[in-house]
Amino acid sequence: MRVRWTEPAARNLTDICDYTEEHSGAEAARKVALSVYEAVGSLAVYRVRKGVIEIARILHGAQRWP
């Protein structure tokens, strides 16, 4: 099955990695990106449309959400 990232999900991952790099360094940001990318198949937040898994958002547990 194909996986398609929505623009908000890709932006979320970029923001999380940018934050991680700023606070913990480039290597930590790279590890976060790889771990999210590798785990994407088991995420709870997804939609299936026409045989494609669509990643809707990436939410980091440490972030404050409205």
C-alpha cells in the first residue's frame, strides 16, 4: 500500500525536526526524522483513501495543542 503525506503532516515533521535540531542538535533531529519515517506504518492518525494510506498530521507529545 502506498503512503502519501499531506502538506500539514510534512510541515509538522519539518517543524518537529527543526525544533529538535535547535534544542538538541542535528544528529538528534535526524534520529527523530528517521524514527517517525520508519514508524509511519503504525501511526494511529491516518486515513485510507483508494488504497493509499494518507498521513494526516504528525503530533509530538511534548507540544501544546489547542
